[in-house]
Amino acid sequence: MNDGASVDADIQSGMFDAACDLLGVGAFVYDKNDCLVFASRQIQRFLPISADVLRPGARLRDVLGAVFDAGIRYGIPPEDRHKTVNREDWISARISAHWREQHDMVERLGKDRWVHFRKRRLPNGYNVSTLTDVSDQRKQEEQWRADQVRVALTEQVLDTLPHPLIIKDRNLAYVAVNRAFCAIHGLEEEAILGRTVWDLVDGENSARIDESDRSVLETGIPFRCEEHIVGVDGRHFYVVTRKYRIGTPDNSMLVTLMDDVTQIVDPKHGMAANRFKLRVRTQFQKAENCFDPVRETEERLLLQQWNSGGDADLAGKRVLVGTATRRTEDLLIGQLRVRSADCCAVRSLDEFWAFLEVANRSGVGLDLIVVDETMDGYAAIVEASGVPVRVIAPDRIGTDFFRALVEPHEVMVEDLPTDIAAPSALFDDWYIATDPEAMVPIVHGDIEVLVAEDNQINQFVFSQILEGMGVSHRIAENGEEAVALWHKHQPRLVLMDISMPVKNGLDATVEIREAERVFGIRTPIVAVTAQALNVDMQNCLDAGMDDYITKPVSPDMIESIYNRFVAQKRDRNAA
């Protein structure tokens, strides 16, 4: 009989274990004395404890102790998780929860894993505890909450927009509208959603709107038109309506944007030939877009050539630009439109005469012609046009271009000696020497030591040493940058690494020495090398370096070099 009972118990345990595997559940069964009767194999997927601890007959206290020792601390309130947890207190709290008739909780084990703990106390005193992985469900819930927040934020943004916005489904029923659109019709959002344009607008306009909606949905080609709308309260709106299809062709929606341009439309003329007539003196301010200093300088120099003729006010005037150069055309047309001029361009003499013939036939007169002197036949335009002509010379701006480019960035120099003209290299990131022989020696710049070093660790070492000495310095990451910083800052000492990318220290030194011959000065340059071979030292001296030191560098080494080439020289000059 006992053997039969043992076999039956083994079969039941095996079936229970198989069921746990199928369900992906870890299960404990304790008797009324809190001794372990059964633990499924799935337990070790959830709790990193030894299989020896999970043998039948093990005490609940011992199992919980093994869980604590493995670093698992479930059941602790979030506000107490940063505190140190006493082992016995934690075990006692878990045993107390174990004796409840029912106990459920979801706990985070590890970074991305969530486990649902369930405990049930049966009438016979046995306790069944299960552990279920709910990580995917929890992640979906968190994603859902994040999506809800995002949707709420999107709705708030759309409602804040001053321009009407509409979204329709495949059946052209309204699925989303913002407050600006509701205001036009004087309806609440709930009264619009689910309805179609036929429920809101008269038949003629509904047919027109429906036709463009269906065309965009079927073809995916965006639609644009200018419309005059009268709101339910009698207000007049002038809008630029744009329609787009979003989604896939078989699961798409229609988005309609209505840009309200009422403030810049001339109310006296409204619309003519389905186009708005804008206010003559509507001015737009330049926003903080990407700034191209070269383009801005070209525009400024070109405009200066014909602004001198007294045509500063171009609002509403008809201006024809004649140039064969596309860049000149873009620059001038852009500036003329900013000044509210009605303008266009021709690129040849034939186009000019053809344009003039059509303009005369249509009764459209010109107020000004701006012609490029490099265009073939420009002289004939000047002679026979019969209207004011301004001739521009894009090729002539080269002589003034670099001066105009740096004009906005010039600074005043007050403390230099009157007999020394300081070059722009001291104050700008670059300069152009048009007459090197006439340039005077350069005074010392704004830093004492320039370090050319590409290794970040060595850069940090140099900075720490020089900062500790109270010496101003700059770091160059390669030889090319070292030459540029030397031109800009005119340091009193250069510590030049030999092996650097882009340009090595020897080539950088040669370039500096060549520049110094023009300026009539000499900056001490000390090589910094990892080798101490005679051939390397001779290469440094041949390149024009004054001395050399080897890595690793030390504070005493740098201080000695600094005192020798900077401090002592400064003391002698002061004396």
C-alpha cells in the first residue's frame, strides 16, 4: 500500500510540475507546519536559489533566508527600498504575509522583469504560492500610459494652434478637429466628430471640398488652395488650405491644415482670380534662421550699388532684374521680395525684349530695371528701356568683399602703442595679409603657453600642471590647429608634440618659422617627444625648435622650461 501511495504521489508531483511548465508558472506548496511539500522546476527561473534549498521538508524560514541571501528583497514599500533591510525583519514580514488567507502583489525583480506573487491558504492549512512573469504585460501597460500622455499632449498642442486643423477617416468623417476649426462653425468638438462636411456646409461648397478630399485620398497628391471663409458669426477669414494623405493607401487618413492669413490680405480686394491680394506694405521680419555670412555680404554689396540711386523704398513697385547669373538673380530677387517689390528676372536680351513687349501689350508698366553689366546686351537695355535703370557689377565686389565680410566683427584697439599697427590676427579667427612685406612686428597675444598635443590624457596632464602654475594656455589637438592658434594668440611659448594627426609637430614648426620671418619675431618652440634618440633631437633642431623634453612630463620639467623661455625673458625686458 505504501509503495502504491508513493507512486501516486510521484505521478501527481510530475503532473503538477508539467502543468507549471506549460503555464510558465513557478509554484510552492507548504503544509500547515510551513514545511515545503512541493516546488516546481520553474521556481529557479524566478528566484536564484539552490535546488538543495527547495527539497521537500525544507522550512519556509530557510527558503526565505536563501532568497534574502541571493539579493532578492520583494515586498518592501517603494519609500523604504533605499534603506538597509534587516534579514530577520524581512523574513518575519514575509512569513506574516504567508499566513494571510489571500495575498497578491506585483514586484520588480531586476531591471526589466516584473513578477506577480500570489498566495492562497487552503481550508486544510496548506499554502499554495505561485510566481508568474508579467513583464510583457507591465511593459505594455507602461507604454499605454506613455501613449496616453503623448496623445493628451498632442491634443493640447493642436487645440492651442491658432490655425484650424482637421483629420478625416477613409469615409471622410471628422475624427479630430481643434478649437480654431470649431470656432469657425460655432460648434463644440462633440457636435462635429463623426459627421461629414455635408452636415456642416452648404451643398455647393460641400461638393467642392468633398471632391478635393477624395482626390487626395485616392492619389496621395497634396492639395493647396486659397479660400475666403465666412464664419458663423459673420467674421471673414482668408486661409491657405493644404490637404495631405497620411498612413498607407489601404489604411490612410486625410489631414487638412488651414493657415489663417487674414492679417496680411487686403480686405478691399480680397481674392482675384482665386489668389489673395496682399496688403501693399506688409513687412516680414527676418527670423533667426541659419546665417550665411558670405551670402549676406554679397547681398549687402549688390544692394549698395543701386541703393545709392535713391530707390530704398520699393514696396509695391514693379522691378525687373536682368542677369545671366543664377546666384545674382537669387540674391537680388530675394532681397527685392523682402522689400515688398513685385519683381521677376530675365536672363538674356531676347527675354528682356519679349518681356517688355508682353508688359506693354498688357498695360503693365515697370518702375525700375536692375541690370547686370556682365549680361550680353546690357547697354541696349540701358539706352532703350525708357524707365529708370540701375546697373550692378557683381564682378566688382571682389575688391570690397573681404573688408565688408569682417566689418561687422571689427573691434576697437585702444591700448596699443601709436607706432604699432596691430594686425587683425590678434582679434579675429582669420585674417588676410595683402602686403606681407609692409606688415609690422606683432605684439604678444593673450595667452602665455600653447600646447600642441593629440593625446587626451597628456592634454589633461599639461592643463593640470599649467593651471597649477597659474599660466594661461590653450590646447591644440593637431599641428594644423597649433599653427592657427599661434596666429591668433601669439603665445610666449609653444610646447609642440612631434607625432600628431593632420600635421605633425615638425611641419607645424617649419610653418610657424616661415610666418615669423615676415613678422620679425621669434616664439620659443620646445619639442615634446616620447623618444630621446639623437636623430629625433637633431630633426627637431633642424625644423627650428629651441629645445626638447621627453614624455612623461612632470611639473618640475614644465616649470623649468617656462622659467627659461618666458619668465627670465620677461624679467630681462622689465629691467
